[in-house]
Amino acid sequence: MALPPPDPQFVLRGTSAAVHTLHFCCGGQEPDVPVLFSGSENGLIHVWNLKTRRVDTALDGHGRNSVYCVETMGSKDRLLSQGRDQRICLWDLAEGRMSVTDSVFTENVGFCRCSLLKVAQGRWLMAMASKALEEVQVLELPSKMSVCTLKPGVGAKLGMPMCLKLCQLSCGSQPLLLAGYEDGSVVLWNLSMGKALSQLICHQEPVMSLDFDLEKTKGISGSSEKVLSIWSLNEQQNLQVYKTHKLVNAGISDITIRPDKKIVATAGWDHRIRIFGWKKMKPLAVLDYHTATVHCVSFSDHKQPSERLLAAGSKDHRISIWSIYTQT
Amino acid sequence: VCFTLGGSDCSISFVSHVLGKVCVHGRQKEMLSVLVPHLAELTRSDCIWQRMCWRLLECVPERWMEAVLLGFVQTAPGADVLSRLLGNLVVKNKKAQFVLTQKVLLLQYSHKTAVLQNLLGYLSLDPLRRPLLVKVLQELLETWGSGSAVRHSPPEQQQYISKAILICLSHLKESEIESCRQELLTSMMEGVKCHLDSNLPRIRHLGMIVAESISLKINTDGPVLKFQYEEDDEARELKSLLVQTTPCCAVPSLPDEEENEKTAVLPSVSDSDKRSPTAAPVVPAEESDTDLDSDDDLVPYDMSEDKELRTKAPLYLRDCIEVLTGCENLDKWEATVKALESLIRKNPAATREVSVELAKILLHLEEKTCIESFVELRQRAQVAVLTTDPIPVAQYLTSQFYSLNYSLRQRVDILDVLVLAAQELSYPKSRGKTKHSVVPKPGIQLLPGSDSSKDWRRVVDERIKSKTRRIATGQAQVELPSGPNEFNSVAGHFFFPLIQHFDRPLTTFDLLGEDHFVLGRLVHTLAVLMYLAVNTVAVTAMGKALLEFVWTLRFHTDCYVRQGLLSCVSSMLLSVPAERLIEDMTEELLETQSWLGDVVEKDPDGDCRRLALQNLLLMENLKKKLQSVPS
């Protein structure tokens, strides 16, 4: 006799705009407060205090243009945000400051979220969609030097890059980039050579979001159709489709794998969050709280497994926080 | 009677005389059941016996020929046997030819299919007789295609002729078909038209099947005629006649059975074969899964609520009206159509405000997207509106029935909706709960050419049955749910407007002319409304008006209409209280009685005769009942 799906642990209200991106920063020691960053359509970045469940600060750095990506760089004082004003801003939030220390002008009018990867202490790689239609540019932060520009070959009609993920298979090895494109294919790029290692057509529609599990070298991608595609990377650095999973309703905006690699959460256009077991894509739960399309899902990085949370931001201006499968 | 094998030339004419006499006295079965198998055996390989048999039959006097031939055709086990026994009798003897090619086929229709098979097979087996086969086919087609025959001959005869046609077709060779292709085509076209014009579904089916078969034979390449109809037993039987099995040998049954068994066994074997390979790969996959399953301890939650996202239907009736009249959003339109009936029933007050408008919209509602059972949904919504606000909506619908520019479908729709609503209104509702148009069996289903009349006839029959038996003592009855009869106040509004204008033709609608299908449905509807009006105040007035209506139409040529008229009379006799019938309508009843007597004797349609007989019985019972009551 299956239990009915759980209710959210709590719901954060107050953004007064559709929530496009979420990022947890909860790994700090006491007396550090666990924090959730959210980016909204009205250009504001809200810093939520998860103890008081209220907004601590609201950052306005993108001039009322929608913020669609927020990431932290190392600690909750170093924030990176990307907005539709074609800028990526770097923030310094230490000691109550709220200032933009640096910004990158991407000249890209799309919606592709950038991807960050820490390669060494104080050194980051950031991949972002750049000015030309099918190009992805990789910069080194904080120096903002261009590492490489990844251009697909002539005639490969991939369309816009829709989602990016930088990863390093093992410490010190070459960083790789997984990019999902408008034509439904996922391409694995080698950054040092600037070449595509493998291309796999996963969907018939644009790839909306993807995530990758480094340990199992398995990845998952979602699109605007009814199918989730799970693919793997073999030893020859080739992508192969592992399996597909059919959904009840079409459209996925975001996918994320929990850091302990046990479960996967998807944010759907049908207002529902779906949880699957990562091992075999076993459907585990359908969380039905939101009344409009869910734009983003994110898992927290709590040190204690029992405190782990899942956050979902939706077009109905709410952020629902769930505590699910926290026993393991 | 045993024949001895003599070597001498003997005269058999005496035997023929005996045979003829016996047959004409009606003893065909006894005589021939012994004679024919003997002769069949003897003539199988022996030519002399064959000629003796032919001679035997040739010598039968003219006046007894028919009886003998009929007997032979009926008892012969197959066409080849008949061929051996009769030889070319049909060619040589004029009487035999008349009996076999005209009388049996065109003037009688009580014989079984086997007889037809024997006869026509016999005609086809010899080159001398084949021209007769073609001639027979032409005559059959002439009868089949004649409009007056279709209208006036009983359905059984029409089925008989159809069977004969199909068997003939199955025997004809390519060359013969070639030679008369044009004639076949013309007769087929004419015949199809007459058959499709009929109101009885059985006649239409017969016409369609025969036309399809003819078309199949004459157009072996290229597109053939194909009709849409229900495959019932009759259709299957007719179609099976088109395929001729080769004449079977002496012991046909055993090899056939064996073959059937073999073929039956083979499919089952291959099925099980198919099943086992699919079973095999599944098992190893499952096993490999269970290996990994051991450390997957995440328990899924209940996901039964996870369904496809649907647009919500509007919650208010006025919103529904808006969506149905102008909305471009097809999802919303679909959701509205599905939710409409329950909204109407849940909000009677709101419905009464917009009832006529809703009725208008529903009458004109066309299918925009492909919804399952759209027609049923629309009808139920219409019935719901009509039962919630009967008088204005009934006035609207009945006025529209006689208006210009409606399709036949819409007019028949109006009639069906009126009947269903009347039924709902006249049945007692259980206290507190509204019955959601649970139409008890038998109900009127909305399908073109449906036999709603048959269902209602069943109900009327049951009612008649219950009335013709005398219930001895009152039984202790369970207290049934009761409530005021809601049909009482509105019965007149449903009934009288429908009767008013039936003889006034409009440019697009002529009940008494070519739209006799709608007239038939109208008459049946009136019968049902009359039946449901039992115990209402207006029932006597309705009865009188109905009887007058029936009187003017009683000689209508269409048998569906006549059946309806007779149902009207039944309903009237059952619903109007006996005292009122006797007091107010004595002359009309007497006239009706004499008309019914006429129908019982002379009407060509079996159903009409039966209904008329029932009505006469009802009238008898009425008389008896009133005589038994002390005045």
C-alpha cells in the first residue's frame, strides 16, 4: 500500500515574480546559516535564510532583466549570476556587502545557463553560450581569459546551445564539456583540443536540461517532448543511449541528480516534480504542489543527510522546499 | 420398392404413374426418402440406371409433375445427385421447366437454402442447361430490382430471391458474366436504389449485400462497391452462398473434420510457439534486474494521481455557452462538451434562465474535434435541458421540427430528445436524488435507422401481455418510490405541436412526400409519447387527436409508417382509461376495429399483421373488462 506523496516541508513566498533559478549553499559550519539563492524574472536575486525562512537580502544587479542562473563560487559570499541583460555578474556578499565586483558581457541573448567548474584553488572555468549562434565559449575566472571557443563543424546544424555542463572525470584530467543543443543532440567536447569527441542525438526536440553523474559516467537529459533520455559515456569517450523513459506529460525544464547519486529530480511543464531512482530510473514520486510550470529544481548540499532538501521554483512565484528520501 | 435388374426392356410408365399419384397426394417424403437414396446409389456409376431414372420421370403425367419434382429437389442430397436423377428433364419437358425455373424461384419462397442450392447447382452442371441458368438470373434480377416488389413483397420472399441471386452468381462462369455484364450492371443500379429507399433496415441490408456481390463479380479488377453495414448472421449466411464448395464425395464429413481439426491444431501450436519465445527473453532480463535490486531500498510513493494534464471545464453555465458559441480553444471546447450535462443537472435554476438558448446551441452544435461519443454527449445535454425546463424548450423544439432548413438528422434528433425526456419525466424519481438520465432498458438509442420501434414494441407487448392475463388477487407489493408525475403538466406541450403541421409541406421538408423516413419516426415518437402519457390529464384529448391522425394516414404505402400507426393505436388503447374510450370515442373505435380487421387479412407485412391482431385483442379485452364491471 503506497503512501500518498509528501507535502512540501515549507514554501517560500515573496519573490512576486516567476522563479527561474535556485542554488543552495548549506555546507557551512555553525554559526553559518544555510542559505538558498533564487533568481527571478523581475531581475532580483533573493537570499533566503533557511532557518528563519525569510528573505535576508535582495540583490538587484541586472536592471529588471530576468535572472536565469545563480551559482556560488566556493562560499556563500562569492556569487555568480547570469541575466537576460547579456551579463554575468560576480558578487561580493561578505560582511553584508552587496556589490558587483566584476561582470562579463556575453553578448548572448539566449537562455543557456552557464556552467562553472573549479579546477584549482581560486581558479574556475566557466562555459557560456557566446555571441555567435552555435558557439560555446569557455572562460577562466576570475581572470576572464578565454580558454577556448567551441564551434561545431560547418554544416552540423545543431542550433543554439541550450544547456551546458563542465566536468572533470578525475582530478587533474582534462576538463570536458557536455552541451545540449537545439536540435536534440548532446555533444561531448574536449576543451584542450577544442574538438567534439562525440555527438549523440538524444531527442527530437531541443534539449532543455541535462545532468551528468561522474562516478557512473551516466547522464540524463530532458526535452520539450515526453521522453527522458539516459545516456552513458564509455571508455572511448563515446556517448551512447542507455535507455529512455516515457513521461505522462510533455516538457521538462530542469533536471538535477542529487549529490549522493541516489535520486534524480525533474521539473516539469505540467506543474509537477518527479523523483526517480537514479540507478534504474524507477519512478519514485510525483510531487504535485505548484499551479504553474516548474522552472528549476535543486538539491541542497547539507553535510547531514537527514537535513537534505530539494527546492523547486515555479512560474507561480513560489519556491517549494521538500524533504524526501533523506534516510539513506 | 425394390428394382430388380432385369436384362429386358421394360416399360416404366406404370411406375411413373404410381410415383406421381403418391406424390400428389402429399406422400412425397415417405416415398422419396426411400427411393431417392436408392436411385442415387444405383445411378452413381451405372448409365443404364441413369437412363431408367430419367425415363421414369419423363413419364410422370403433367398434372403430377410438379409434386414429383418438388419432392426430388427437396430430398436430393446434392446438386450432382439431382443432375444424375433428372438428367436434362428441365430442357425437354415444358412443365418441368416452368416448375423449376419459374414457380419454385419466383412464386414460392418457403423452401430452404439447400433446395435452392440443389436446383441452381443442377442447372449449372450441364452445358445444355446453363442457358437456363442465365435466364433464371435475369428474371430474378428483374424481380429484385422492381420497386413495387421491394415495397410490397414480404421480407422473407425478398431474402429468398436474394439468396437465389447469390447462388446463381456463384455458379456463373467468366464468359457468361461477360456476355450479360451490362444487364447485370443496370439491374444492380436500379435494384440498389429501390432497396436503399426502404425504411426497413433488413431490406436495406439485403440490397446492399446483393449489390456488393454483383459488383464483385462484374468488376474483377478495379474498385468494387462496398457498403457499410452491420455484419449479422443473415449477412454472413448470404455472403457464404457466394462461394461454391466443390461437390463433395460420398463420405464428405470425415475428411473435412480431420482437416478442420488439423487447421485448428496448427494455429494453436504456432500461437504457443510465439508465446514461448517472448517469454524466454523476459526471464533473463528480470533475473539480471533482481541482482541490482538488492541495494535499491527507496520505496516509491503512491503515484496514482499522476495523470495527463487536462484543461478544466468551465464551472458556470453561462461560461459554457460562451465557450460553445465562440471559443477557438479546442481543448476548452472539448472539456465543456463533456462537462455540460452534469452542469445542467446540478444547476436547474441557472439552466431555466438560459434554457432556450442552450437548446438552440445544442441543436446546431457540430463536432469540432473528434470526441468519443460526441453524439451521445450532445443528446444527453439536450435531454437534460428539456427535462429541467420542459415547457419553453419543448415549444422551441417542436416549432423547429417544422421549420425550414434543418437536416433530417436534426429533425430526427428533436424527436429522439423529446422521447427520452418524456421517458425521464414520466418515471418516478427516488426522493432526493436525481436520476442521471439512466435510461432503463429498452431505451431509444440514437443511431440512424435504429430500430427504436422494435424496442418500444417489446415494451408495449409486455404491457399487453400483463393486461391480457387476469391477475387473481392483489399481491402484496413492495412500496415503490413514488413522486408526482412530472410529465403530466407538459405532455400536451410535447405532443400536440408535433401533430399540428404534418400535412403542410415546406420547400425542404415534405412529410407526406419523400421524407417518409421522418414521417415513420414521427409516428413512432407519437406512439411512445402516447404510451408515456398514461395517467396524465391530457391523455384523452391526446388519444382523440392521435386516432384522427392515424385515420388520415392509415393507407400509407410505407410499411414502417404503418407499423408506427398500429403502435399508436396500441399505445392509445393502453393509455387512455377504458371508460373514456368507450364514452368519448365509440364510433372511432368501431371504425378502427374494422380497419384493423382488414389489415390482419390483407397487409403484406408480417409485423403489421401481428400488431393489428394485438390491437384487436386489446379491444376485445377492453369490451370484456367493461362488460364484467357491473354498471
